[in-house]
Amino acid sequence: MFAASLAVVNALQQRPFIVQNHQDQDSGLLTFQPDTCPIDTISCQRSDIDPCCSPKNGLLVLSQQWDTRWGPSDAFTIHGLWPDTCTGKMLPGAGCDSTRAYTNISSIIKATDPALLGELNTYWPSNKGDNNWFWTHEWVKHGTCVTTLHPRCYGHDTYVPQQEVVDYFRSVLALRAKYNVFQALNASGIVPTEPETGRRPKNTYTLTQFKQAIRAAWGVDPNVKCIGRRLQEVQIWFKVRGRDTYYPVDPWGQDTCRLISYQQKSSN
């Protein structure tokens, strides 16, 4: 399937592409027509394409964390979806658009989609106890760097203020559900164990076992992060087909685990 898509992309690269934007007569703002985008463009393969059509920061990592104090006992929770440059470099710590550095993420989402807010509280909790602060940080630092979610990418006649905020969080939740790390590990017999006792860890797993489980599920290796031996995060890297179809790719980051203590969560 990927080979067929790449063939389409190669064909598209052989012909010039002109972004069909126009200058709005009233506001003077450059607007965008989404239906002008080639649907099979792969992020990081072209530099001549409008960043509304394909993410300019087209290498992204979905980081799912395992904290025994937070979240459902049968699910990893979200740390974030982080765009990087196409060479794997991190973007500015202050984000990419200070004009959209909203601090009322909870209110924005609640006003538009209360059910989404409930999902965020379940699958994207802060380990510091302040979810709005955590979501604000993730939005400002990372969400504003997803170029396909810039307001002008929606088209002048269809954009609703702060719509991109809701779309960012909705898309990350959808990725977590599709790339469910807990289920992938469980399918390979890797399950949380009782807490460590004494000097010796109980029922540790190897980094190889974790990588094999993820590869069996989605055909790519993850990055696995630990603090000491304690499992911290599993990260899956993506590129994007078209404007918003994410597909996993081999990792660009580093592992920090050898033996992994994957403990059961405490009762909430």
C-alpha cells in the first residue's frame, strides 16, 4: 500500500504544483482552498508545497506514558503529539505562533465538545494534577507547530475561531486509540506485573521484547523510555499522507531502557 502511494507521490513530483490561494478583498488576508491539495503527498518529501496541504514539520512523535498513579489500569495515557522538522530537530520551546498561545484549553473544548473533554480527562491527565495547565503547555509548544491546523488552512468562509485547538486534541486522542500500546503489548504477552519488592525487580522485560511487540502490531519499532528500569514512555514516530493521515515510521529518537519494570497501576 505504501509503495503504491509513493508511486503516486513520485508522479506528482514530476509536475509543477501551484497553490490556489487568493487575496481576500475585505480583510487582505491570504486564504486557502483545501480542495487544491494533492491527497497523496507524503510529508517531508516536498519543499514546494503549501504547509496547509502537508505538514511543514512533517516528522511527528506520539508519546504515550505509563504512570502507575494516573489513568485507566488498562491504558497508557498521552504525553503528547510532537512535530519535529524533517531532519528530526526539535522545534522552539515557546511554540510556533504566539498569537494562538491560548491558556483556556479546557474552556475551549468544553464549549465545543464536552464529550471530548471527558476523554481528555481520562486519557490525557496531568501527573501534576492540573489538566488545563498540561494541555495548554502541549498546545502552545506543539499544537501551534502543526502547520495544517493553521486557521487559514480551513478556508476563509469555514473557519470557526479556535477550531484548530479542538481538532488537534481530537486527532491525538484518535491516534492513541488506533495505536493502543497497552493492547499491542498485551497481545504479545507483555502485561503489567506486581510492584517490585526487595532489591531485585520482579518480572522485568527486555527492550527487545517491547520492540518486537510493537513491530508485530504496526510494522515499526518504537522508542522506549525508562527512569532507571521503570517504564516511562513508549514513543511511535509518524509521517503524514495528505493533510492529516498519519502512518508509523521507524524511530528517529533514542531508547533509554535495557531491562524494563512494567508495573501494575495503583488503585485510583
